[in-house]
Amino acid sequence: MLQAIEKHGPLAGITMGTARILRCNPFVRGGFDPVPEHFTIFRNPHPERYEDEIIAAKFHPDKVKSKE
């Protein structure tokens, strides 16, 4: 939440941070969710861009380039 407040100011940052915390539950796919450059209360639309290679290969095998 602190990164959201630093990047987007107090009102938008607290709103964004609260939405991000509320998304943290067993019914939402986990993963790394960095603070976006523009304000939004929605999850990053492409979290696979920020995932570790091993995690991405397991959960998104069709989007990961194979090493051949």
C-alpha cells in the first residue's frame, strides 16, 4: 500500500491499496501484482509478465517460450 500511496498520492493510493488487499483471498489467483503506472482498482491484466520463469511455465505453459 505504501508504494501505491507514494506513486498515486494519499486518496488514490489508499483506494488502490485497499482494493489490492481485498483481492488477497483464496478465490483469486495469486502472483506478483506490482503497482501500475496509472490508477486502477483492478488487477494487472498481464501478471504473467512479472512472474518467475518456473511459475510462469507451470501456470501459463502456452505463453512461455520453450528453451530449445
